[in-house]
Amino acid sequence: MNAPSSGSSSSRPPKRRFRKKFAGKRPHQSGHGALADQPAAEQQAPVPSGPPKLAEGFAHLGLAECLLRSLGDEGYDTPTPIQSKAIPHVVQGRDLFGCAQTGTGKTAAFALPLIHRMLENRPEIKPRRCRTLVLAPTRELAAQIHESFRSYGRHARLRTAVIYGGVGQHKQARDMMKGVDVLVATPGRLLDLIGQRLVDIRGVEFFVLDEADRMLDMGFIHDIRKVVGMLPAERQTLFFSATLPAEIRSFAESMLRDPLEVKTTPQATPAETVAQSVIFVPKAEKKTTLIDLLRNEANGRVIVFSRTKHGADKLQRDLTKAGLVAAAIHGDKSQAQRERALAAFKSTRPPVLVATDIAARGIDVDDVAYVINYDLPIEPETYVHRIGRSGRAGQSGTAISLCDTEELSKLIAIERLLKRELTSRNQRPAAASPPARGPGRRGPPGQANGKRRGPPPRAFSRSKKPRTADAAPNPHRWSKPRNSTSN
Ligand code: AMP
């Protein structure tokens, strides 16, 4: 094993997570992979002083003690369902087929047992090679997974690197020169660097494909097949997807061996901790409705979803004009701009992020209080992923959708998927009534509901301020440049 180093890891301290219910303190035990003799300067992240806190709720999963210490540092005390189900089997070397959304703790469900596996033996890593390869669809997600490996592996001698497009390749190539334990990558840049012989994946022992359905949506299927074709046949593979269409199943079958199948929540079920509602509003009044919500109700971190990049930019400008400072994040922004916007949002300056769906899955920001769907998404599953940005890991959140006449069919598709009607904050137009309440009023399932002739439903025909009586009065209304330092 090469000398310990932080590899490409940045010098930022690990992100503090929510739920800081620290596990019981124990006297220091030097364990499997622990860094008892490692100089402080070489550790990946600052380690809190005092006796180590062990996440005792994880003790029965068979993880190395240094991982329990990291979990104690994170303030995790109990494994999430996917962690309880997956970790013991992955520790045993089993392939995994996981159906899980972000927000369920799935990153730790694969990162922890894989770090454990890597600690079991520590062969010397050859230049440009990695032992674990994680493929993720977006740069943001790749960066977050990388950060998670750094946090969970902070008491282990892990070298890690992350590579993605949109930024120069020089640093990434340099990070890979000596080889790393963990490489997290997006497919395009990975293939690029492999083609230039700057990365070599022939030594991969553990392979993770995260958000496979998203990868397929984004057209990465050929790239992934190419990558998988270069991997050694003898490896452990973990495959994660939020949804399981037939295409994903056959894709998974082609690369997994006798996998354990783990499903956390029924397909496309949003977190129960998110209170969901809809406001029916004419298109022309969406902007003022949004501004009202931001001024009078939506406190804390808010993500506003726009369907298009252009729309996101315009909305950001409009909010700024209205004195509501917001950042925008979408695929046309440079990597540096995206990182800046995300970092600013994480520090709640500004507390409003206008995002397109590229950001829907990848953003792991604790404490997103509100998700506002300014536009309803085309795919109903995307709704579930969007609102999953709040209500993470058991926290409560609020999702409000602004629905105009042209979006009724999208709302109906979402409600079909959820198998329930969203709470309406104002009068629900007849065309948006569920089949049970209005038989004969709409065509059969699958037809373009909402393409109803005649005048628009009442709810859209007059300006109605959203009823926000069910929301707690906002003691910290903010309008003009907000002088918020809270976080
Ligand atoms: P993920 O599904 O991997 O995106 O994780 C969602 C969020 O849950 C992240 O912010 C994690 O830090 C957090 N998390 C993961 N596992 C736990 C746990 N066992 N206890 C508390 N928080 C957790």
C-alpha cells in the first residue's frame, strides 16, 4: 500500500450532517483500519478530539470499527432501511441490485461496506488504477459521493479521486497518477481519460453504478457498456436505480451475478415526511404567486424547479428584481458557476436556488425546507425526485406545485403515480378531478386529460392569492436583500 495521503481530496472539512444524536462514548479502541499511528497532517479530515464516538446502532452490521467511528463523528445513530438490508451482504461480497431513491441513505449503504471490503486486504495500487469505481450521472452527484467516501473513510487510509467533465483534466490526471482506492466518475470524462491512458480500470475490484435509470435517460448507455466491457469479470458489482423499468432490469441482469435485491420504498414513492400541495394558477400569475410564497411562507432553503434552462435564468432575474436574491443552477452553467451556486445555497446565501432537473437528483443539501415546482415536470417520476430534495433522512419538508391550465394532464399523471390527489390550496378545477370523483368528465387513462374545450376552469379564471393559512405564520419574513447568516 502506498503511503497514506489525501489523494485528490480537497482540504475542506467534512460536511456536518443533520441528526446529531451522538452515540454513546466509549474508550478508544484501535481497530480494523484505524489510523492510530497516522500523523494528523495526513488524515483526510479533522477528527474531533476526545474519546471516539461509535455509532452503536450500526455495530451489528459487521463494519470495521474505524467506520463506526466515522459514523459517530457524522452523528448517525441508526442505519436507514437500505443500510440495514444491504450492508451485511455487501460486506460478505455479494452483488447488489438496489432500488432506492436519493435521500434514503443509499450512498452510505454502498460506501461503508466497500470501504470495509477494501480494508480487509490492502494490495499495492498500481499507477492510474483504482480498486473501487463508482459511476454517477452528474458532476454534482459524483462530487457528493466522493465527499461521502472521504467522510466515511476519514479514519482509514483511503486515497480517493473524482473526475467529471466541464473542468480541466490536468488535476484529475495528476490525482490518478499514483492510483487510488476509490474513483468516482461521470462516464464521459472517464472514457476520455482512459482513452488518453491517464486512467486504467483493469484492476477494479468493486464497481458501483449509481442512478442507473438517470444514466439511461441521459443517454449514457453506450458509455456505460464500454466502461463495463473494460472491467475485470471478477469483481463485486452494486447497481442502484430509483425506478425499475424493464430496460433497467435487463441492463442490471447483464452485469450482476446472483445479486441480492433490495427495495427500500415502493417504486416512485415520495418521502412521507414531505407535505405536498398544489396551487392552481394562471400561467401569467405564476411569478407573483411564487414571489408571494417566497416572501410570506417559504422560509429556510428553497429549491424552485423550472423545466427549462432559459426559464430558470429568467426566473432568477425576476426574483432578483423583486428583491429576492436567488441563484440558478442548470446544465448550461459552467462547472465553476454551478459549484459557486451550490456552495452559496448550502450556506443559505442566497436561500433560494432555481434549478432545472439536472439538479433534481444530485443535490444533497441538508435542510431543504421547501421545494416549489414552478413548472410541473414532463415525467411524473421526476416530480418524486424533485420533492425528494426536501424531507431527507426523516426531516420534514414542504412541496408546493404551481399548476396552470396547460399542466393539468401533467398533474393528473403525477397523482396517478402517487395514487392520491395532492392537497389543493385553492379551488381545484373540474378538469383536474380524479376519475373516481368525476367519471365521464375526462377521457380514459393515457389520453390527454386537461385538453378540455370550453372556458378555463374557475380556479384559473380569476386571480386568487394562494391560501397559506395552513402554514405557520412566518416570523422571519424576508423580502429585500436578506441579511441572513443562519446556518
Ligand atoms: P443519500 O440517500 O445517500 O443521498 O443520503 C441522504 C442524506 O441522509 C445524506 O445527507 C446523508 O448524510 C444522510 N444519512 C445517510 N445515512 C444516514 C443515517 N443512518 N442517519 C442519519 N442520516 C443519514
